[in-house]
Amino acid sequence: MPNKPATPSKNVRVPNDLWESAKAVAKSEGHSLSEVIRKMLAAYVEKRPEPGGKIGL
């Protein structure tokens, strides 16, 4: 399949104002919002202290 993305698409619910603000910040820093989200999710997973541990949000 031509132009097949390397990763599958996911759906999340995000308020429009937050999405647009995050997209603008990512663009101003030379990143895509998808790239920022992937990096943030990876950091979230890495911070987990141990299986079953919780991270305060």
C-alpha cells in the first residue's frame, strides 16, 4: 500500500482549544503534534516507578 504510515492511527478526545494550542506550540518548535504526543507518552511510561506503581498527574 503506498504511503502507508509506519504506526497505526489512534483516537483520543481532547478539547479543541488545547489541541490547537498544543499544535501551535509544536509547530513553533519545529515538531508535529504527533511527534510531541509520542515523546510525552514514552516519558510517561518511563517514569512509572515499578509495575503497579502510579504517577501523580
